[in-house]
Amino acid sequence: MSQTLETSPASEARTRYRTATDWWAALGNVPLGRIVFDPLPGTATEKDVLRLDDHEDRLCELIDGTLVEKTMGFEESLIAMRIAQLLLNFVMPRKLGIVSGPDGMMRMIPERVRIPDVAFVRFDRLPGGKLTGAPVPELVPDLAVEVLSESNTPQEMQIKLAEYFAAGVRLVWYVDLPTRCVRAYTSPEQVQQLSGDAVLSGGDVLSGFEVPVSSLFELI
């Protein structure tokens, strides 16, 4: 596998793996059906992310040259839109920043494209306070939300959690439909698990934003 993932002109620091097992573990042991082989793992770029989105309507994250399809069921998409709605209703009147949805691609660290299901970015994190128009902007959200799908593995979400905070994300919500709970992280080690009428708060990121967790699942 190391031959496939050797350094390319586009990246002087692309990760190399000794075995396929190491490579798969770095992806979070995701189901093999989500790993795209066109182009071959280790050779993919942001152009391939955009090509699959434009021509095949497939959303893929880019992880060190490998495309991993991001899947979301209908009910998960309803929850993501509900969260986006609640955030927009809070953010827009106060002119705090922007809220992106389930197809909002971002480059938070080099060689990786991530697509949070919902994200909030303060205006002061935007270059000049405005979007650049790039299809994959270099952005680090203040809040990243992931609505967990059946194909998400614990290893995948742990890797993504560490990556979010390493990039500078301040708050992460993992929303779990089967248990109707939210895990709110302020660091990879600090988490609150909330359910029912417990209040989900924006904390220091969105001071004053509070909703009962049950309100996220009203339509399900």
C-alpha cells in the first residue's frame, strides 16, 4: 500500500502506510463499500471530490488521497435540517456568522476535505468576513455537527473528533438517532451526553442558544 500512497507533487507530506490494515484503520475501519476506487486510494484530490459531486451526485470526504463516501439516511437528513433551522433562527438575526448544511465541504487541514452535516462559522473566521467563492473553502467552523448514520464506525467518528479539535473547532455535537441523544464535546475528552428534555447549549460558541434535545427529533 505504501507504493500507492507515496508523496505526490500536490502534497509533500502525504501519509504512507505499511499495510492495507494500517490504511483501513486510518480511515476508521469504515465499511469497504464506502471507499471509492476511482481514482485509486492514495491518488485522489479535491478535484475528484468535486467531480463525483457534480457528475455522480456522490458526496465524498477526502482523507490523505482516499475518497470515502459520506452517507446519510432520510431521517438523519431531517434531523440535520432541523438543527440547521434552529441555528439559522438564532444566528441570522444576530448576524453572528454562517450556517452550512449536509453538503458543505471544507478543508480544515491539508490533504483532507470534511463535510459536517451542519456547521456554524463566525464571520471573523472568514477571510475579510466574507466567503471566497471556492467550492472547497479553507474554513474551520466553531461548531461542527454530525448526525450519526448506521455506516459510521466508532473509530471513524473518534478520528474525526480528534481532527476537528486539532483544526480549531470549539464545539462538536454527535447526534444519535436510535438513542435520541446528543453527545456535546468541548474537547476530545470532555463530553456531555444529553437526551429527553435536557438542554443542548451553544456554550461559549453560541452564547444564549438553548434547545431541548427532544426538539431535534420532533419530526421522527
